[in-house]
Amino acid sequence: MPEVDGRAPEDMAWIPGGEFRMGSTDWYPEERPVHTVAVDGFWMDDHAVTVAEFGRFVEATGYVTLAERPLDPDAYPDVDPSLLVPGALVFRRTTGPVDLRDIHAWWAYVPGASWDHPGGLETTIVGLDRHPVTQVAWEDAVAYAGWADKELPTEAEWEFAARGGLQEQTYAWGDEFAPDGRMMANTWQGEFPWQNLLLDRYEGTAPVKTFPPNGYGLFEVCGNVWEWTADYYTPRHPDEAEHSCCAPRNPRVTDPDGSFDTGHSGPTIPRRVTKGGSLFF
């Protein structure tokens, strides 16, 4: 998106582009190996899409999100049709320690959960206008971006932007989680998923622009909510190119090498990359 009359687009930041070391050896295996990548400059929203912004899109277009659409019984032949009710996964804080290998201990499928009823039909978005929208699938994010005359960033673009000019540091602000005791993001503090110490003051999502921006002026690239990218998921990054004169520029993963096994005879769903982490885990 170009500048408007010589001014930066509202609520967007210019990401200058350049080379960086993408990935990490310290966390998830799919972030390995660390390799050099180059991206061109681009504009990026300086905060996650809010409930109010997504609401304007829905009002203008009549768009129905994936979580609100009826499920096709033919796509799930081994499931009781009475259970095929539109909804979404909702986090449920447990009463004590649980086996962290079983995500069902803290995630539950809730009929009626959607972007405007994020916790189920009994919940609302009243008072959440400045909070990031949740319960939005990848195709919903793409639809919103198209309506706004934008597009999702690639994984490389997102990571370059989120680093804010830092190289190979743990967080968007450096290597220390809470410098001088100051919380820099909305994350879980305590023993997950039952003990949240609320050191950042938020049990759920925080309004956008609550925490300090990174070096490029982007807010909450760590914590709060996961963010969609354009790329398909792959189980590992490519190896560093040997004897190459230059780093890969503007890489995109356009083939669904990784997929999500639904655990039944229904469809296999190609996965897309999410970045940034969330307040829950």
C-alpha cells in the first residue's frame, strides 16, 4: 500500500526490509534451522485487527465467518450429525495442574462460539472494541484483508517486522522477558493452565497498543493473540543455502506440505503459519 499524499497510511508502519537471520534453535522444531533471508520493504498494520474493525467489515459485506457456517455431514461421515453444530474452540482455565500433553484439558469445542460470541452464545463483544478480534479462521483473515485492500504477510515478512530491527534475540524487545520488572506483553504468568498470576493485569486479551511497540512501531507482536500469515506450514525451514551469493529474497511457502489430521474420516486441512504467540500459552 503506497503513501497517501506523502503521509503514512493510518495505523500502519513502514517496514524497511533487508536481510535477517530467520528462525530459532531454542523453541519449536519447525523454526529450525536458522537461515538468512531477505525481504523488500512493505507497509504493515501497526496492531492486530480489532473487534470494531472486523465488525465494520462484517456490517459492510454481510460476511459469515467459518465458525458460524453449518457443517456438511457428508464431510464427516463418522460423526453424529447432531454434533455438527457451528462453533469454535474456547480456552477453559483448569482448577489445578493437568497433563500438558492433552490439550483437551484446557480447550473445549463450544457450539455458537464465534468472533462476536468469543466464549460461546452467552458471551458478547460489548466493551471489546479495541481488543483484537478472535475466533477468526485463516480464510476469514484473508477475506478481511481483501476488503481492506491489503494482504496477509508471508512468514518471513512477519518475522522480519516483528523483530523490529533486532537480530536473533528472544523477544521483540530483547533477550530479557521483563526488563526491570516491566511486563512487555500480554502472556501467561504462572503455572499453565490453572495459575495465572496476572502480572500483566489481563486475564484475557488486552486492548491493542497497551504494551510498548517494537523498533518498527508495531504493537503486541508477542502475546495477546496469534496472527495469521500467508504461508503454508512446513515442519522445518530450508537449510542455509551453500555457496550462494545472496540470501533468498521474499520467500513464500505456496504448497501445503504440512496438514492437520482431524482424527476422523473427515477432510484433511492444510495448515497455515501463525506467529507471535498468545496470552494463553
